[in-house]
Amino acid sequence: MSSVRPTVALLGLLVTATVTAAPQRPVREAAPAEPLPAETAAAQVRDRALAGGSVAWELLESLTTEIGPRPTGSPAMEAARAWALARFKALGFQNVHAEAFTKEAAWVRGQESGAIVAPIARPLALIGLGRSVPTPSAGIEAEVVVFSTLEALVSAPMGSLAGRIALVNQPMTRMQDGDGYGPAVAARAYGPSIAAARGAIAYLTRSITTGNARAPHTGSLVYEDGVPKIPAAALGVADADLLSRLVARGAAPRIKLVLESSEIASAPAWNVVGEVPGRDPAAGTIVIGGHLDSWDPGQGAIDDGAGVAITAAAAKLIQDLPVHPKRTIRVVAWGSEETGGSGAAYAAAHATEVEHLVLAGESDLGAGRVLRLLLPKMPADDPLRRALAIVLAPLRVYVGTDAAHDAGSDVEGLKDAGVPVFELTQDATLYFDIHHSADDTLDKVERADLEQAVAAWVATLELLAESEGGFR
Amino acid sequence: MSSVRPTVALLGLLVTATVTAAPQRPVREAAPAEPLPAETAAAQVRDRALAGGSVAWELLESLTTEIGPRPTGSPAMEAARAWALARFKALGFQNVHAEAFTKEAAWVRGQESGAIVAPIARPLALIGLGRSVPTPSAGIEAEVVVFSTLEALVSAPMGSLAGRIALVNQPMTRMQDGDGYGPAVAARAYGPSIAAARGAIAYLTRSITTGNARAPHTGSLVYEDGVPKIPAAALGVADADLLSRLVARGAAPRIKLVLESSEIASAPAWNVVGEVPGRDPAAGTIVIGGHLDSWDPGQGAIDDGAGVAITAAAAKLIQDLPVHPKRTIRVVAWGSEETGGSGAAYAAAHATEVEHLVLAGESDLGAGRVLRLLLPKMPADDPLRRALAIVLAPLRVYVGTDAAHDAGSDVEGLKDAGVPVFELTQDATLYFDIHHSADDTLDKVERADLEQAVAAWVATLELLAESEGGFR
């Protein structure tokens, strides 16, 4: 970078700082039972987290070791519910309970296998996509047609894939904020119905990943109404490339697929809740959390054991303060993010208290360092914004000028109902290397990064929970 | 580094360079049919390789796509023999043939599975070790005892593991030259018999890897005579760590293992040979090559399709020179490195021509860049050494002062019979992340690195094959 001119927003801050020497925070007594000035309390809890004083690692280690992967509808998810209830109580949270809801159908993986059978014989590393229908039990054997992008598949004429299997081998771009996922994931989510509409009898996608591990990456698909539902799986990137190379030779490779799965109708699910009560019941509640459910091949460490651990650990540091901030902090361990439903169920169950919910934010982008805080739209010289910038700067976290827009899929329902959201953007450079795969395990988590994330969350929460006014 | 004083050896070179202005190489005519000065020819073939003019990528792409993994004794290895014969002929090599030998036993993997059954239920990512005996078909279920290092297992009292399964969870150190493999691999090779001697009924090792992928890494074990042979497998690193964490909780985890395998007695195997004939039949032969066999879970791309491709491509560039160097270059695609035997078979078959073999070297450390050339012991101011230093410097390859000692396991037998060896050390920083695992696939190979390796090999070979005198 060749210039160091401050942005306009920063210039505004500098001007304001000159005019008002002291931050616009309520002045409070220093006696232990009285609240510290929020900035001081925020810096204290931030530094406690950084020094290893949070329970985030312990929670994440426990969840991944004792429970492991926990798809919604599985016995492991039931164990995870009990784990979260017990842990939230042990942390001293109040009002700890599980809020039950029903999933129309929980998807359960069965045996899966695949192989190239001609012109060579080679096993394929693959994993079924969530919500995929099964193949017949004898499997499907057919020629595979390879498309370099989803757009190329869309361009294929209707009927052109009749009796064949479509593969979209579109790579994903590595972006620090994970923004490459959106354009790539369409191949997984919508590819099956796009292929089926053109006559395909099964669908494969290159794993939606920035990594190059052989292990395939799962995730949910979305069938389009009125189009035949065809079985669908993700291939390891090396396997997708191998098929592309065979096609480049002029071969018309044939593959055999066996994908077993079943569905549990009206499956029970839960959002587990615990609270750190605020000093002022009228000051409203801030909803935070991560999702407790996970995909099945790994341990659900970065997706999203980390989010549960980071937010619960941040709340615990506030719980332990001699004086709580004004607002209540509510931690929710959502119970069905991966196959959908927990955010909508939460919003529906809490429709009558929406006005009481001051802010909402989810931690669901792994265990990497926090880089940035995005807030609801507010003036650049808002004193709260300035206080947040000051307390977060030592963590190398800045307060972005854009308003928060993507605060996690489990708070989408609240957002739609009018609850303002905030976002602590994490470094997701490596996140999609292991996301939704067998490689999502505890050893991928850098403890110091996890603790930095807790520090950013707790400092942010303390200031937000002590702040005046609303964000609407 | 704070000082830039040249080493003593380099000082010697500088002095010599001042005294003798021109390198001590035979002066030759410039006419096309006459040999170029070796330095010029070496620089030409080096630059041709760097510019993408070698067949290395094409060979490696073909081998990994069309043949894939090729354990000795498998039908794939038979296909690989035919592939190598056809390819060597198509490259214009002379005297192309396969030299058959017999393996006492070829090991064949069967179905394998493992799981933690108590205090939690969790599948384990594992892979059987080469030469392991199978478990009973119903499997083995027992408590697992975890040791942090092989030394800790050695320290366990005799009989202390009776009826139990031993796990050594010793990590491997990442070293640029791959030197961390030696100290780590003992846990795989010798751990089974060390555990069996202490009463263990099965053995597990953390995968011998610098990576953290869930995919386990196989490799051969060596049973000690007089000790019961117990089944043995490697765990993914996350799985080994999970068991360690359970033990750290005071649990005595129980696991279930099913490892099927069989052996083919008197299995046929082959070393495939092709030659680039030298101008002077009396000037002797330089033996180079890589090994054609591979482990089964990946594609055998970096281990060791790359070595076959690099050395055959280097020989091909010399084959295409208008005038060949004096010495013959013989490329050998060895046929049983992973489970042993091809080097010994080759040395035995060529015992009578050992005096005719001037030098030998194998490429078996992946597809990374060459960093260093090690030669047989010679004076620091030897003109050949100086010429090599000059032609390799643009590739950022230096000529090391130590004598070559580890030139690849397939030339160990020749070395023991008195054939001098040379070594082109590759950057192995990432090699053991994927070695012997499902992740050893073509997409891990950086084409520019592969071509730099060919450039280093071909420049070195041209000068060695044109040089005077011997290396004994």
C-alpha cells in the first residue's frame, strides 16, 4: 500500500475526538459492586480472554471429544442437547432450557460408494449431499458428462443428459472473508435439479472447497419443485479432476454410484438457551450463539463447535464480572443449521418478544481470528462505535463502515422480523479447506486464534450490553 | 544471516577460477553433428526443460490418470509395466525391456475398519500397514493404551500390554529435506513387534505425516523374528489425538478393529529399463530412475510417479540432442520399492556389470523443486564440480560439499556393490503431508516445480555423462 491517508470516516472520528476529549459513556463509581466504566470492563474481559482465561477451548475440546459429529435427528445430537444444557448450567447461566421444535424430515446418511468402471476401474472418494434421495439399492451405472462450471450445465439443452450422470467440476475461489462460497455452492445446492431438468439420472459436484484433500465435502442440496429428484453426491477434488482428464482424452467414462439414505419424519430438534441476566430488565436482550448441530464426517469442530464455544465463553466472562452490564445476553446453541430450520423455529417462537431483542449475531465462520466488527447502520462518529474501535484495535480488529448484513443463518429469521444484527467477521482463509468434511476436527483449531475471537466477542458484547438506546 | 563470508570451499573455487580462466572441459567443434561443449549442451537442455519442453508432466498425467495406484502384485502394476514399456519405446529409448524378478510374497489389502466402542462410539479413519497380518474375520476388540512416543512404548514392561492394543501417537517434524521421516517412521516399522513383545494383540500408529488431513497414511512394517505377528494399522492424526484426549480424561477407551489382508506367494515383479546410448560404449553407464510401484490409497503421483517422470523426461531431452554424450544413460522404473525388493533384484541381476556402472541415482522424494546436488566425494575445485555449480545456479540449485550418501532405496544395492551414487535433493517440505495416503494425487503436483526438477536432472546428467574419468 502506497498511501496512508485516513478514510473519510476516520477523519470524522479524529475531528470528533478533538472536540470531545472524553468518550460519551456514563460515569460510574469505582467501588467493586458498582459497574466499571464499560470501556474498562471491556478491556479487562478482552485481556482475560487473550490470556487464556476463557473456557472456549475447554468447551470445544469437550464437545468434539465426547460428542463428535452431531447431525440433527441423530442420537449424537440428542447427546449434544444434554451436553449443552449441562454446560450452560455449569457456567452459571440463568434460564437454561431447550426449546423443542419439529423438523419435517431429518436426513440420515446410509452406505455410500462410487467408482469409475470404464474406461478404467478406480474407486471414487465421494459423499452424499444432504437431503439427496437414495439410488436404487443396486446403484446407478451410467456415463458421466463433465461440465467445467454450473453455467455450462445450465447451457446444456433440455433432454441432452437423458440417462446420464452430470458432474460439475467448478473450483471455488479462496477469499479471506469466505465470500467465494456463495458463487461456488450453487453447484451443490441447485446443480441436482438443473441436471435433472436436462434429463440426468444422478448428479455429482466437485466438493465445494478451497482445499485439495481427497476427503469429499458434504452439504445440503435444494430440490426444485416439479423436477425429478435425482441422487446427488460430492466428489473429492482429485476424483473430479480425474474424470475431467478422462473426458479430455475423448473417453466417455462410466461410473457406478450407490447412495443410501433415509429420512426421519417429524424429527425432534432443539435450540438450547442460557442467559447472563442484565442489571436492567427493561434494557432488552442481545441474542448470540453458534449452532450445535454439524455435518457427520468430521467432529463439527470449526463448523460450528467453535461458534458455540466462542459465544458461550464470551458470555461466561461477562457472567463472572462483579457487575453485569445493563442488557441481558442470551446464548443460543441452535439445533438445525446445516439442514435448516433452527433459525426459523427460533424466530417463530420469539415473535412476541422481538421488540425486546436489541441485537442478534451468530458465530458461524470457524475458529479463526476476528478481523472486523460490522454494526447496524449508525453515524461514523457515534461514541459507541468509537469506544468499540478503541477496545478492539489491540486485537487488530477494526470497526467496518458498512452496516452488518450477514450475521449468520440462524439469526436470519430474527433479522427478517426486524431485529438489528451485528457481525464479527472471522478470517476464513482456511475455513473452506475442511468445512463439511472428515477434516473438520479439533486439531485444525489454533487455540490462540480461538481465544482472540473470544476476546473480540466479549469486548464487543460488554460495550453493546452497556450501551444506551437501540439500534433500530 | 549476518555475515556473507564465502565458505573455505568457495574461496578455493574463486582462487582456482582466477588461475584457470576457462573451465577444464574438452574443446569440441561447433558443427551440428559434433558434440557441443558439455556446458553449452547442459544449459540448452536445462532451459528446454524449464520452458516446458519436457515430457515429465505428460508422463505423470498419463500414469496417474490411466493407471492410478499400482501396488506390486496388483493388476494395476502389470498395466504399469506395459505402460512403461510402451512409453519408453515411444520416447525413442533403446534396449527397452522388463527384467522379471519374484517377490516372496506380495501383500494385498482387504476390507478394513475400526471404531471406538467405549466410552463413546466413533468411527476411526485408519489404514492397514503393509505386510500386516489380518485380524480374525470377526475383528479384535480391546482396550487401547496410548504412548506419546515409541520410546515410551519401549519403556513399557514386558507383559504390561497383555490383551490390549497399543497406540503410539508420536508426531513427525516437518523438515525441508524430509529428514523428520527417519525418526518418525520407526513407530510404523518397528512399533508392531515392540508392542507384541510386551503382550499387545494389535498395534496402531499415528500416521507418519507432517500433515493434518484425516486421511491415514500407510507404509510397510517390519516384523521382528521370534515375536508374535500382530495386526497393525495407521490412524488419521485427528483419530490418534482423539484417543489421546480420551485417555487424558482417565478413560480406558476400547476399540474394534477389522483388518483383512492376504498374500500372493512368489508374486511376479519387474524393473522396466530403457537406455539413451552414449557415444562411447567403453565410457560406462549412469543408472537413474524412479519407482513405478506405489501404495494403493492415492494415485502414486508424488510417490513415485514423479520420479519416473522426471528421470525419463530428463533422459528424453538428452535422447533428442543431435549428439549424445559419451556415456549411456539407463532409466530404470523399479517395480517394488514400497514393499521392498526391486533394488536388491536389480543389483543381483547386474552384479557382473557393476564395474561398467559409473554412477547411480534415484528420484524418490516427490515432485518438488531440486535444491541441491550431492556428488561422490571429490575435490572442491574439481572442474566437473565447478561446471555443475555454474549450470545449476540459475535453477537455485547448489552443489553441496558433503558426499552423496542417500541416493534412493532402489540404488542401495548398487551402492553396496561399489557403484558411486549422486543425489539431487528435492524440497520435501510438503512431501510427507500426502505421502502414502489417499491425497497422493496429481493435483498436488506444481508443474513448474516438476519442470525445474527435470531441468536440474538433465543438466546434471549431461555433464556427468560427458565427464572424464570415474567417481570411485
